[in-house]
Amino acid sequence: MRHIAFLRNVNQGQRGHPSTADILAAFADAGAHDAVAFQANGTVLFTADHPQTAVDDAMAALAARSGVEREGFWMPLLRLTAIVEAHAIESDAARRELTLHGGGELDPEDPEVVRVASHRRCRIVDAGEGWIVSINGRDRESNATPVAELLTGTRATSRGLPTLVRLIDRFATGGGQSA
């Protein structure tokens, strides 16, 4: 089964960040030999029977290989596709982002969730186990990562919906295998 990994706080090619080669080698070390990087933000398509183990092992291999420790989150590509398709049709899709986190499921209607998100100029509109979709109050902002981290007490990382639409166009429809 194909999955998507979101590595937290990665900007491949910048000083102090892991390179694409290091990330792909780390996934290969973890047994995901077909891993493909998408863009330069730590988004990786991979195949694994046990994706959590593969991501955990890849993050350990990345730290050993490059000296750079990062957190990694994952989601099945089919689930990601369903979420993206549900939100890409909305008029405010360009301001939406998907955040993966390690803190269970948040209730978008919970008053504390609404308060914290509002304080950071966003609104959570969808959620599931380990993920949220939010709408930012302004174009070109990304506010959901700190919101998810504050609400869950765990690390999180986000990708904008336009980026995920491009990822789905490339990979979920049987598209190319290169970044």
C-alpha cells in the first residue's frame, strides 16, 4: 500500500536540513526502497506493509546518516486523496491546509479548539485521527501547525492544499514516479 510521509521542519537543500538524497536513503534503509520525494519540503511517497515502523525507522536512519533529527508523520495515499478531493472543490481551497499530528482526534466544534484556532487566525473545518484540515484567515499563511501542537501537546506538520492537489495529480492517478 502506498503512503505519504510528511517530515516536520524540512527544507531540503538549506543548511542544517537533510538533503533529498539523505531522506531517500533513510527510507531505503527502512525498507521503503521505492520512496519518492515530492518538492523540497520533506513530503515522501513510499510503499510499506507497516508504515509507522517504516517512518520511525527512516527517521532513525536519517538521524544516523545525516545527524539531523526530524519527526515524521504518515497517512495512506488513499486517505489523503479522499481528504484532498473533499476540500479542493471549496471556494477557499487555496487557504486550506492539512496538518498531521500525533495527538488523537480534535473536535472542530469544541470551544477550546475554536478559541485556539481563532487566536491563530484559522478555523479547523475537518478532523480525523491524527489530522486536521484548517482554513487560514489570510492568503499565504500557514497557522495550523502551531494550533495542532498547542491543542494536542505533540508535534505536527502541515502542507497546503494546493501542494497536495499537485501531489495527488502526480501520484494518486498512477502518474510519474519521479519528483
